[in-house]
Amino acid sequence: MTTGHSKRSLAQKLGLKPGMSCWWHNMPQTVFDEIAAGVDDLVLLPTLENGVNTAHIFCNGSKRTSRSAE
């Protein structure tokens, strides 16, 4: 699925490729669904660990952002 005027999927925009290991924190289900529709075989890690290819943290406020960085 593409959004806006771009013909590229969200997974493509993020550079996600099959087999990549990913860790996501607080990802909205709608974003997860859009990414999943754009790339197969992502390895979703339950915790952030060495060797992860990509990590995305979703925050809805500055207080939460500063606490996540600690």
C-alpha cells in the first residue's frame, strides 16, 4: 500500500527488505499493517538486541521521548 503521492510503499521508504531483523516500540497497528503489506519475511525481535538491522520508536509526546532515551 502506498500513501500520499509517492508510488513507493512505506516499507520501501524505510529501506526494509526481506529477512531484516527489526525492533519496534509502540508501533501503531495501522503502521505495522502497512509495513507488513509491503515486505515479507521481516524478523520481528521482542527486545532490542545486538545485530538488529532497524529499530523504530514511536512516541506521542516529548516527555515520553526523553524517558525512552534514558
